[in-house]
Amino acid sequence: MATRRLSMRKIKEVLRLYHEKSFSTRDIGKSLGIGRSTVHDYLNRAQEVGLSWPLSPDLDEASLEDRLFPAKVPVASENRQMLPMEYLH
């Protein structure tokens, strides 16, 4: 089941607590009322896109969201492969 994304303010707080205060993922989760796996997810996303703390002052919330959650490009129907019938059977 899909869950709602945290606000950018909370995501920034996750990054701040982890990098600036050296909180563990468990402590961050308790502090913000979110799960440890959610904290891990946002920290991994930030690492994958090369974000460091402190965040660049010219990085506004919309830009941060675009970097952490890039739009997924749908696969064109002509590029999709049908599974072999033997596999489906």
C-alpha cells in the first residue's frame, strides 16, 4: 500500500538530525514520529542524488523534492515485452 510522502520540512529535519546531530535512525524516527525504514529510505535517497549537509542555500523545497523524487518515465507500450506463455502457464 502506498503511503503519503513526508513534507519537505520533515525530510530536511531527518537530514539535519542525522548529519548535524549524529542521531541514529531509531532516534530520528522516535523524534519525528516516523518509522526507521522511512528514515533509511530518505537518507538513502539523499545519498543516491549526492545531497550533503548543510543543504545548499539555493536549493528550495521544490528543487529538493525534484531531486529526491524524480518523475518516473513510463515505458512506451511498444518497448514492453510480453512474458513467454510457458512462464505464465
